Amino acid sequence: MAFSVSALVLFGIIVVIFIRNKQLKTSHAIVAALFGFMVSQSTAAGPIQQFLNQLANTISSLAG
């Protein structure tokens, strides 16, 4: 759970930076957020979560 919260904060910061640099329009950010909510409700959510967990474990084992 800590990884998903950290990823949420990281992606939120990236979106804010893009919006401030005018590289990402507000409408595009809204569409991306809605797409994320749709994906979380689909059957693809499980494999995506497993992949992210494995990726986080790999990165932490390389860093530590």
C-alpha cells in the first residue's frame, strides 16, 4: 500500500509540473485521471498492481 501512495504522489507531482510548464493541458490531465479510474475498475488492475509491486521490489533490492 505504501508504494501505491508514493506512486500517486509522484505522478501527481509530475502532472503538476507538466501543467505549470504548459506541456500538459488541464483537460489532458483530467482525461488521464479518468482513464486511471477506469483501469482500476477493470480486470487489468490486478496484473498491473502485481507488475508495479515486482518493479518496486526489484528497485528496492538494487538500491539496498
